[in-house]
Amino acid sequence: MSVAPGRIFLSRIAGQAVFDPAGDQVGRLRDVVVAIRSARQRPRVLGLVVEVLGRRRVFLPITRVTSLDSGQIITTGVLNVRRFEQRRNETLAIHELFDRTVRVPDGTSATVYDIAMQQDPRRDWYISDLAVQGVGKRFGRRGQQLVLEWDQVTGLTQAEPGQGATHLLATMDEMRAADLASALRDLPAKRRMEVVTELGDERLADVLEELPDAEQVEILGVLDPERAAVVLGEMNDDDAADVLGQLPPASAEALLALMEPEDAEDVRRLLTYEERTAGGMMTTEPVVLAPDTTIAEALARIRESDLHPALASMAYVCRSPLETPTGRFLGVVHFQALLREPPSTQVGAIVDNDIEWPRDDASLQHVAHLLATYNLVALPVVDENQHLLGAVTIDDVLDHLLPEDWRDHDTQVVADA
């Protein structure tokens, strides 16, 4: 096996691409599976958890890893595509051991922030070292950082009642919200809540939007109500309404009362609609422009980084007021149309309004038919007086068309031998 010399720290390889011998990427490394035998014996590395197409996580035995060189992992090209299921004697080094509190040789406490694996002369892989950061006054304000051999620390073989997640989250920092949501679902409930506790409010809101109903309700039920209200306020209003719709009415009302009044007002309005209608699926915060807005100004609006790509595909031109429900709806301006016209042109001169847009009570099937017929990724929802109420995006339609448990169904993955 061609390996990087010396020890390899897991934080360096977490998230790295995994390739077959032909150079085709088959997935990304998400964790390392180890067997902890005792406090004195170094844990043996059993294999890797690799995330493949469809966010399925599969097990790759370490014996099938042929290279850990040059920032990439190369396999024999054969992957068992059966979903990884952790066994009782297995430990996930990154998800379960990062942020554990241990005792170092001088008797003080320290937190594990990285772990190193190393190959012995028999070509077996073991956990060799732990990188720890001290806690307490003896280590100074920020804590001294040490790299110690496995048998120099104690406490890793014992369950910890309250484990942090700071260093685990550092390995997940660049993961998409959907991928982080998938990772959370694979964690034990206790560890999942430890991670949730340390996620920022905005990041947690993004992750909640990607979780199934049951996990959303579980997390909101454990959070402090005031924090839960803040997180709901960070979510898209249609997603927040979907979550609150799963809660008992009294619990939902209590959270709405804690939300910012403006956010709560939009969510309350969405809760009045049937779930599988245009009103129940729409967001009340599309890009709304006055007709005298220039194309340069319009492009600046849809260029905002926190805007959902589907919502950025078109702007909605209306008379004042520009908050939904707006004044008279004049039409839509597609992103491509904005790119074709001079920057000084006013959007009112290039609106399209030759489609009979859906009302708030339009069925899911009708909305899907319009999106497919006119090759759209979003469309407006208007009332009988032609006021814009909101916009429906294709991802919300797909969420309702797919089976409720679609996140639990893996996409079929075939790895070339």
C-alpha cells in the first residue's frame, strides 16, 4: 500500500474524495470505523465510512484502501453499496470521539480535537495518537495543545454524560446543509442533540429544512423555546410553517408568540392554507420589484448570496406595496431576460404575463403541471384581484410529490470493479 509517511490525522482526510483505480470519484470519506478493545491497546482501524451518490453511507474495509496520498483516497474499485450500519463493538472516530473529555498524564482534563491513525509493519492500521487541548487554569486561557499516544490518556473507553461538538463541527464546516442533515440522522439521538446544541442558529435552520418531519419535531422539542423561535425565524417561512404544522396547536402557538412579529405574521398566514395547495407550498418572500426598477438594480437583488437559487430564477414585478400581498401584479421577469437587456432598462418594460398563474387554492398537480409545461423552476401565486401572494419553487413541489419518507430511500449506486 502506498501511504503518506508517518501518522495521518483524521481531520486532514475527513471529507476527502474517494476514487477507484481508474480515477473516477466514488464518494467522500465521512468517518473512520475503529474497534476499541481497552484503554491500553490501540484501537484497530476497521474501515472507512464513505458517502456515495444519493447521500448513502457505505462501509469500505481498510484492506481495500490502496492509497492515502496526495489529498485523495484510492480504493480497489469495489464498493459494497449496502447502507452502513454500525455494530455494537464499532466506534466512529470522528463523530463519537472528537470533543471527548479525557485525562492526560498530569491528571488534568483535556478535550480531543483530532485523532491520528498509523500503519504498523504488518500493514494493519491503528489509532496511534490523540491531539488534545487542555481545559482549566493550568493550561492557560486558551488551553495548551498536546499530541499524546493513545495509552497516555484515560477516559475514552467510558461514556461521557455531556460531550461537546466544536471540533466535530469543524470537520463538517464545508458540508452542504442536506449532507449535514444526513450525517445527523446517522448519529445516536444523544450525540445528535450535542451537535445541534453547538450549531449556529442560521446553520441549524438550514439543516432543519433538510430533515424529515419526525427529526424536525424532535429537535424543536429539545431546544429552549426562545432559541427554537429564533431558529424558526431564520428558516424560510414556508418551511417554518411546515414544521409548526406538525406540532400540537398549543405548542405551535407558543413558538409563534416568541418569534419576531413580522416573521410570525407570514408564517401564520401560510398556516391557514391546505398543505398540498399553492398557498400551502409558497414562500411569501420572493424577489418583488417595482416596475421602474432598473435591470442593474434587479440583478443586484437576485445576486444576494442567501437567496435560494430557484427564487433567484425570476423576479416578480408589482405595484406598491411591494410586500406580499402586494399591489397589482404586473408579471414576471426571468433571470435570462435580465442578462439580455441594457442595465438602464426598467423591468416594467420586459415583463411576461401571458400565463394564467395559479390561485392560492390551486392543487399540487396543477402547480406541477404549470412548472413542467412552461419549463419553470418557480412561479407566482396570485389572488382573484391579481395581487401577488407568494411564489412556489420546484423543490417544494418535489417535496410533496415524492413519498413522505423519500429521504430514507437510497439512490441505487453501482461501483465499477
